[in-house]
Amino acid sequence: MDRDHPAATVAINARAAIRAQIGGVERFARELSLRLPARRPERYCVIRPPAGLAHRAGHLWEQAVLPVAARGSALLLSPANLAPVIGRGSVVVIHDAAAIRHPEAYTAPYVAYQRRMLPLIARRARLVITVSEFARAELVDVLGLDPDQVRVVPEGVDERFSPEADPAPPVRRHQLERPYVLCVGTVSERKNLLALEPAARALRDNGIELVLAGSDRGYMRGPASTLRRLGYVRESELPGLYAGALALAIPSRYEGFGLPCLEGMACGAPVVAADAGALPETCGDAALLVAPGEPDAFTDALRAVISDHALRATLVAAGLARAARFTWDATAARTDGLIDGLLAGG
């Protein structure tokens, strides 16, 4: 276990931050674990478990060992949904209520654990943070929280994501020999990947491939898809994969934030997203939004952003401007400001 600056006032639970493969939740945890101590090294320390305890095997560590390691700190910040249920100084970031809203998208043991733990963690926390107004409303409704107990801190976009990112390395690695439309996400029922099947067939007829980047996770459930799977894409190559795409398609029925939309925008990819969950809030007017239950709408929208050069230029410009409004430094600053309030209140 690694703990820096043991006299610091706020400990950060870095169990999710050390995972080798990361999604939006892990990225949030990693960025806060890096940027908060850099911002105020006298205030924050980071507590990391051994690498083998980053996933399910680390639940016991999180509940039993972490509280002991953090007991000299006034607050314990857990940025990845789960936190110790004991202790009086918990600040937890709960990104959404997906496992409770959409149990069909997860294994039964995972759903049971989330249903048991999330209400306990949230109700005992000094403060609950979430990543969008949509997610805030979900936590209030599903977990029965007081709205005043939940604060919104949006996610950010790393500086590496830009139109200048080089697509050549991921194109070579994944043998992308034709122009491609990209979808980023894990295989899960709530990701609604089947909605892209008609679009994939239509685009294939025009020499364009629709590809899916993202890893499998053992606790998620989803239907088999015929989309070409790229698997997990290296962090170093993800910006280039976005930058080389003709468009980014995100058909999810439920997202607490939808970070790939902003990352794609930052790399100059026009975005077509589902008009569902937090995606309209995250995308604003910088994406084409379509009904998640209408596959033909995705086909038409993707064809439009590929063939209509004026529409494409408008979406690219709007996307770049939208993504520039979300930075991880701002995420860290807002989180630190909320911590200020808690520490001042005693």
C-alpha cells in the first residue's frame, strides 16, 4: 500500500485509479488522484492498494484496510462509486445509478452488491458528488438522498485529446484499412450497441467501417453484436483513434456523463449521440441527438455528418468549443472547493 504525505488532511481512495484498463469512472479517479495533490500537496494524500486489489478482490481492502490507513485524515475522498461504510468523514463520487436502473445490464451479484452498498455509502457520507445534473436527479430519486447533499462536478478532457493527435499508430495497430466511424464503450445492455447494426451495414456498402473500441468487463451483460471489435485501445493511441474517425457514434440509453462524446469533440470528430441519460446535457448543441430506440435515425444521422460538409464543419467547430469548456483542472478545482467547505464547517 502506498500513502504519500501522511499528515495530509484529505486522503484519496485510489483503488480505481490504479486499474490497468480505464473507463470514465477510472479516468475520473486517476485525474483527481494526480491533480488534487499537485494542486495542494499539503492537503491531499493518496492511498493505493496493491495492484491485485484494484478490482473485485479489493472490496475487503476498501472496507477494512482503507479506513485504518486513512484514520489520521479529516476526510476520505472516494472518486469511483464505492467507499468504506464505516467512518464519519466520507466524501464519495457516485457517477450514476446504472446498476439499479438497468439491472439487466449487469450480473446478479454485481447488482446485489450495488443495491446493498450504494444507499449505505451515500447516506453515511458527509457529501456525495456526481458528474451531471441528470445523475444528481437519479441519485436523489433512486437512493432517496436529500438534494442538498449532492453536488455536481463535471468530468474533464485531457490535454492530449486534440485534432492534432496522430491517427497512424492506432490505424496500423488495428488494421483500419478503410475510413471508419467509431463507437467507444464497453459491451453492456445499456450501451444499446444493436442500434448501430443497421448503420454499420449501410456504411459498409459505401466502403466505411463502423468499429467498436472498448474492453469486456466480467460484471456487465450485453447482446452479441456484429460490430468489429477493436478491444481496449491504449491510452496513448485513443486520441489518434478519435482524430482519425469520420464520426463518433454513442447510442447509449443511459449514461451518467458520456465522456467519450467530449473526447471525440476535442479531437475534431463530429458526434452522433442518443437523446438519453446525461448525453444531451454533456453534448449541448454540439452533437446530433437521435432517439435511442430508432436505429434508422442513427443511420440517417451518420450518413448526414459524413456527406454534408457544411453540417460536418458546423459540428466540428461546435464540438471543439464545447470540449474546451471541460478540463480536469476545473474538475479538481471544483472538488477542492467543496472540500474547502467541508473542512471549514468542521
